[in-house]
Amino acid sequence: SARRWRALPPGNLSDCPNGSRWVMEVFNECAQDGRDIASVVLGLVSILCFAAASFPQFYQACKTGIMDRALSIYFLLGWLGGDLLNLIGSFLADQLPLQVYTAVYYVLADLVMLSLYCYYKVKNRGGGFAAPVNAAFVFLSLGLVSAVSLLGRDAAVAQDPATFKGRSLLSARVDELGLKPFTRSEIIGFTIGSVSSVLYLCSRVPQIHTNYKRKSTIGVSYSLFALVMLGNSLYGLSVLLKNPEPGQGEGDYVLHHLPWLVGSLGVLSLDVVISFQFLAYRRGRPGTHEERDALLGEQGAS
């Protein structure tokens, strides 16, 4: 049965004979050979890449002051939507605290990014209410996260835990009976994961269009996309390296993880397109007249 908010008791490996003790105790994940341990390690590194991805963009936003022109609002909203579903899924799936805290961190990082976007949107329009709008947006966003968390906790009590694997470790419970290819909880998790993957994919298209329209990538941090590409690559490898559960074939295993594989590899391909835009526009044009005028105007005002 699913264990709520805790790993197995220390030293209890009855459900995972010959498994790694530290992996079982920390992540509630059965790792019986080097392939499973490599999958867990790659999953951990991918989480670190995703967690650190936002910081270069924060720095770039403060450095250039044109974040509202550089990033597409639909890119930020799509990213936030995917992470919100990841957070909801972590509650519905009864994941361990590490996965829940990681999902909360992703959402908070997205909200900080949106807050910076709104701040520079108001500031660059010459309004005098940037700070109040920014503060109000942060408080409303935190309230939204708290409400979603409470709703997710109540839903987890009311129904069976759902299998969900977003940008988290591979920690969903195993269906011990193995009588059905998809249980009801797996269908819920499959649906949430599919929608989350679609949001991640769709978020890249507006940003590609924004870069193409501006013919510039000034104000956008390439490290953001580089870390996300590395995280998605490692996550895809971690899923493929994981051994199927007993009685589960390779094809069935891939089918159960298909939404997240498509999401990770699909986002990776679109981020490669953005990488080519960085090469093309940084060599061809250092920036648009609009951006140079905005930067000169800010220097003159200071």
C-alpha cells in the first residue's frame, strides 16, 4: 500500500530484496542494480538542473531591465501551468516530501519570474506603481499556491493515490496486483502528466516567435535553456535506464512513461531551436533599435 509522506522505515527492504538501502530509505525507490542506481542519480542531477535554471534569468532581467520585451508572457504562463500540474500531481500521488518540496519550489520560482516580468512591464511603461503591483502579485501568487496545496491534500485523502511523474524523481508506487495495464489512479496521473507535457511544449512556441520577431535574444539568458536542456536529457535517460517492474515488459514500461518522455524530449528539441536563435541573432544583430533606445533612456534617467 502507499505510504503517506514518509519513506520505508530504516532498514526495511522486504519489498525490495537486494536493493540499495540508501535509495530505499531516502527516495522510497527500489534500486537493485547499477542501472537502477544510475537512473536515480541522473534523476537527482536533473532536479538540480531544473532548480538552478531560473537564477541566470533573474540576473539577466536585473542586468538588462527589458525582461518584458525579451520573454513571452505565454512562455512564462505555460511553464507555470506545467509546474502547477506537477505540484497537484505530487499531492495526488502521495509522493515523498522531497518531491513535494521540489514541486513547490518550481512553482515559487515561476512566480518570481512572473513577478519580475510584471515589475519591468510596469516600470518600462513609465508607471509609478511598480512596487505595489509587484508586491500584490507576489501575495496573490503565494495565496494561489497555498490554496492549490490544500486542495491537493484533501483530494489525496478522498481518492486513491494517482501515479504521477512530472519533473520529479521516479517514485510512483508499484501496482502489486499487476492485473490491469492501467489502474484508475494511473489514468489520473497519465492525464495530468500528458496535459503538463503539452503545456511545457506549447510554452516554447511563443518564445521562439518572440525571438524571431525581435531578431534578438538580448534580455534572455541562454543558461536558462541550457540547464533545462541538460535536465530534460538527464531525466529522459533516467526514465529509460530504470528497470521495468517485475512482470512488466519494456514496451509496457515505455507506454506508461510515454507522456513524460515525449514532454522531455519534445521540449529538448524546441530548446535546440532556441539555441540556434541565440547563435543566429547574437552574431547577426546585437539588438533592436527599440531595445537600444530603452537602455539609453534608462541610463539617461539614472
